[in-house]
Amino acid sequence: MNLLRRLTLRQLQIFTQVAQEQSIVRAAEKLHLSQPAVSMQIRQLEEATKQILFERSRSGLSLTHAGSIMLQHAHRVLGEVKDAQESLSALTQLDAGSLTLGLVSTSKYFCFQLISQFKEKYPNIDVNVVQGNRKKLLRHLRDNSIDLALMGRPPKDLEAIAEPLANNPHLLIAPANHPLRKGQKLDFHELRNDVFLIREAGSGTRKVSQRIFEQHLFQPSQSITLNSLAAIKQGIMAGLGVSLLSLHCLELELSLDRVCILDIDGLPTDRVWHLVHMQRKHLSPSAQAFRTFMLENTAPAIQKQFNHLWHKKRGRLKVSGG
């Protein structure tokens, strides 16, 4: 089969939207098309590929194995077209264009302020934000559906470039009335009776926690898995348990004394924020401008936002380096 003669970019756009919505009806609404028009394009795509791309059931649509493979390639094709459009537009409008940034949930507590500053400098550049855990962002990088990703641990299994931005200290956070809140240089094993709140599989925060447990030869006797950072913080404030979290997601809770930092020997960790893009990725002028802006401004912005909070709550901690 000769897909080059039978496929259209519009079909790929419609296919990716249906895959995202898992519904012909919702995809048609998002694309401002009629339901029969969307159904026809999907049918023509299945005929062109000679594959069934969706399984249909009462609960909606789900990708078949062939559909999952097709989606990966569709994202890459559409991403390359977007890159070409950005590069050509930049020939006449150096300060215009768009970029897509992937954020892990912890980074949003400081990154939106930086995006706002970037928009002040480049008002004609559109910044699209995709949020998800580390596993999700790695998939988006691989599929070329995002330009850059902001995350903690750089990927080892991707041909990617990871540039350090700033320190990202992780600490043990507990309810404000925790009995060990005034202790100094505590050992992890003094928390053997505490419940640890842990992020879901695929989360970078979960991987940090697991590595710290291994370093301290410690295994929580009780743990609860929660699928969002907000849920973990709510659980701590409610007295449900303790957790290892980045200082950068706790500005409000620490300022209001809703949680406390436990002084654990060996903490905070020496973690770093990274800006990541694929080696094969040709960054558009817009994405390149954002990359340069983040490399120059992230560390000073974090230092200004969080250093005073740390000094007030526990002691001295450098959070500005990259």
C-alpha cells in the first residue's frame, strides 16, 4: 500500500483528536465538524492503512494495537509539519509563533510565573502547556507532540538533550503537629510507624522517593498511593501521613503553617530541574527563544521565590544553582 498517495494531514489531525477524546461525537465538537464527516475520515484512514484503528464498545472508542502504532506516527508527522510552519513563519516574523511545553506537576508552582515573564517579552509567541507525570511527558517527547519538557531526572532511555536549570531540593513533609517536628537530624527509621503518601507509578516524585528509601535502607511499613500532588498535600494537611516532596510545590502550605519540614539526616536531596528536548528535534525560533529564556532566568526566579521561605522554616539551603 502507498500511504503517501492515500493519507492526508487532515485525516491525521482528525484521527489524533478522536484518539484523545475516545469519542466521534466529542471529537466532532472540538473540530467543529459534523459527526458523519469525522466518521467518514476515520473510515477512509482505516481503508488506506488496511487496519482497524479503533475498537468500538458501549463505553466508547479505544485504540487497537494498530491504532496505537498509527497514533505515534501521526503525532510525529504533525509535529514535523508544525516545526516547518514555525521555521518558515520566523523568516518574516522573528518574534511570532508558538511552542508546546510539557510540565511535570511539581514544576507548575514556579514555571507559570516564568511563562508570564516570557510572554511579556514575546507577546506574539503562543505558549501551549501540556501537564502530566514524567512517564507521560517522555511519551510526548518521543512522539514529537511537545517541543520541550521541564522535569527533574533527565531521561536515560531517550536520545534527548537535558540542560540543568536550577536545584530542586526534596524534603520530608509532615502535618504541622507531627510529634517529631522539632527534632534535629532525625533518622528515617524514627518514622517507621508513619504512613507514607506516595505518587503513582510513572511519577518522577515517586522515583525520587524510592531512591531515597534505598539510600537510607528504609522501607515504609505503611503507604498510600495517590495520583496527584494536590491529593498528597491535602492528605498531609489532614494528618493522613508524610511524604517526600519538592520544596517548590509547598510555598503556600509552608507560609500558612499547614505543614512542617522534618529535619532528616541526609535531606534535602541534591536534585536538579532540567529542560529536555529530543536530539533529533529541530527547535523552532519560538522554542529556541523560550529555551534561552529559561536557561537564563529559572535559577534567579527560584532563588527569589523560595530562598526566603527555607530560611524562615528550617535553615540554610541553596536552591539557586543549576
